Amino acid sequence: MRVRSCAAWQPSCAWGPPRGRSGEGGPVAEDKEAERVRELQQLATQGALEQILLTADEQLDFERHAANGSLSHYLDRTDAWWERVSAGSVERLSDGCFASRDRRAPAAIHELPKLAGLTARHPPASMRHLVLEMLACYTYTYRLFDCNPTVDTADAARCVLQLSAALNGDEREAYVSAHAALQSVSSRSSHPVTRTSREFTAASLLDARAVLSAPGFVALALCDLHAILSARHGAKRGGRQVELACRKLVFVTSWWCSQEADALSGICADLSAEIGTWCTELGSQLAGEEAVARAVAGAGSGALGVVRGLGHARILPGS
């Protein structure tokens, strides 16, 4: 997300620096900071908040947040389909596939084959880790394209194949653990094609966690991922790699739809917990780095609190 001016901010005092921390000026400094946020909020409401109106310290902190991608957390964002579609609108059909009555939800894969018709072997339980990796790649790409990856299916497919070692052929076996699957996506997201920030990665994983709230959502997300790659393949620009990725997605989706309802609910709960653990660890790392940055910036500037007060923030949940 590119920020063209500070007028995009929507200031709020909801998330400032922790109160009572020694060396940050006490109540008087906090009152001044709150007043500064209100002043900037009024300018933003009027559409008159520009970077030139910030102090030198505030400009430096604004530029730091813009550079690492975390500024996007303070801006209004498009709602994803899983935030608008009710889980109750997703039904399981007689063949085990999922479909939603809500047109805002992705369409199911047309004539998804039965798992028995794709393999005579019993897939391992570690298949769930492939689902997690593909789901993480999907929500990352979905947010990267502002909830509309179909606007440029070529670039969206390129991002998916960069993020997913399973789909591009770099990882031919199922991941040994959920941690390994998340680590793969996280490390591969640093490529120039997909690089944003660790904050963006964490936010996209929270989206994956939201999708995991309903087994039907997971099935539809896999179907939508298949649609992104199929559009690229249908344009005859994807080559053998995209064709194989589409086949693997059909297999994984068929496996998912072959599982019993209770099994799917358990898998969703387990994978959601794994994401929660991952985000908690990442949140601790980011908090430590934030503390260091605050110390380096100096206790008197107050710039960090002002920038963080300019908008809403998504907190990394561990519970």
C-alpha cells in the first residue's frame, strides 16, 4: 500500500504509548501528546493533514512506518469476503463439497473429483500442513491485492507461486509441522515480488485464522486460490508450473472435502492455535524492537505515540 499523504490517516487516541512508563515525561507529557493527536485528528478530518505539518521527529517516525509497511495498519482497508459472508451461508453438499448461498463468497471448483479417483493411497495426516501453507499464501496474496486478486491474475498467480513452495514445486512432500509451513511462507515473503513487512505477514496470518473459523471457509479459500491460478493457466501464460499447481490444489481441496465434519473442526482448531502461537512469538519480537526504537529515538520526542495514535491498530493476539 502506497501512502501519498498524511491525510489518509484517521487519528485516534486509542493506542498511544503505555502509561506510567518511566522516562517518558509523566502525565504532563501524556496530556500534551493527547492534545497533539486531537490537533492532527482535526486536520485529518478536514482533509488538510500533510506531512509538512508534522514536526521533525514525527516526520521521521512517519517515514519509518511507511518504509516498513506498518503504516498500512492505520488506514481503512477493504473487507475480505470471509468478513462479510456468514459461515451459516456455507453448506456441505451431498458429495462432500462446500458451496455458499452468498454470492460474495468464492465459487466452488467445478466438478471437484473424489479423492478416491485421484489416488489409491491414504494421504498422511500432515496434509493439514499443506492446507495451512496454501491458506497463508492465499490470505497474504488476497490482502496484497486489496481483496481483489482478479484485477491482475498474472501478478497474483506470480505472488502465490513465490509464496508457496508446495505449489511451485520447491516442496514436494507435506510439511512435517505447522511451524515449518508458516516458516516457509514467512521466509519466502521476503522476496522482492512479495516483500512487505513482518507486520503485514502477521496480519495476513490473522486473516488465515479467521478463515479457519469454519471448515467451509477453508474449502472456499482453496477453491478461490485455484481460480486465481486457473485464470493464469487459462490465459495460456502459466506454463507447466501453473498447470501442476492447479492439479495439486484440486488434490488438496478434494482431500479436505473428503474429511468428516468432526475431523475438519478439529483440524481447524489445531491450525488456528498454531497461528496464534506464531503470532504471539512474532508480536513479542516486534514489541522488543519497538522498545529499542523508542529508546533510540529518545524519551522526549513523543513522536512514536503520535503516529501510533493516528489510526486503528490490529493487535497480535495470543489468546
